Amino acid sequence: MEHSSEFFRPGRTYVAGSPFTAPETAVIFRCVAVAEHPGKKEPRALGFAATVYPLRWASVAFDAGNWQVGWMDMGPTVEGEDDQERPANPAEPTGAAAQKKGEDVIARGTLVTYRGSLSKLHGKYRAEQCGCRRCAGVMDGPRYLLRDRVTDEVAVRCARRRSVSPVF
């Protein structure tokens, strides 16, 4: 990840908000092009933006004022990475993140209760480790993708371990 003080660059993905402490509120922006506004003669970053939840993309044009929000450069855009509903590797979690603070790892498919910051979504879901690029580098423990028990659609992305508890 890079911090830049200039402006958005084409072919890069940016995130604003709190991607590591509250990823469900973060905004993702894929910069496709930078062009000069014909009337104002100021740069405009053209691309697509979405919140992590729900992941619905919209075309946008950002100006210098939007840049001041404090975007983090996540690197080159990898097509299809953020649009996928399932992680690329559905294997059980391993590594330092899964072992952080001795937290127990929730096995894929476990029924859990969500009590995180998205209070409208509190309820029971099937959990699996989140495999998105943002969660791969998080050092505060495993993050989870929560699926509706009936439709199997993703309801919550990037949920913290402390926001979910197994149902026994």
C-alpha cells in the first residue's frame, strides 16, 4: 500500500474510511482514467466506487476535494478481485492472522451470530474466512464473510472475529 499526496492514478485501487478497523464502512474506488474538466480545467478521476457492504458499484468522477478525504493506494487494480462473491481459496484459514491473540478460528460453514457495527444486519449466518485483498493484510485476527442461511448470498463482508460468535 502506498500513501500519495498528489492525485488518483489510473489503473490503481484506493480505499477511504477505516479499512482495517471498520472495513464494512470503507469505500473502494477503482480509478480508470484521469481527465481535465472542460469548463473548470481541473483534473477529474473517473472510475467506479463501492462500499464494502453492500458491494454495488457506481460510476463516479472525483475532484481534488474528494482526494482530500485521505485515500489509501491499495496498488494496481486486479480485475474481478473485488467483485467475486467467494474467496479465491476456500481453504481453512492459516497463518499469523488466524493465530493472533489466541483467537479460535471459525470453520467454514459454521452457523454464527453477527453482532458487529452493522446493527441492521444482526442475526444468524454461515461464516467463511474472507479472502479479499483488504482482509489478507489485516493483523488484528481473522475476518469473515457471512452468508444468508437460506439464499447463500453474502450479507456481511470483512466481519471481525469479535463481531461473530458460533451458535451452539
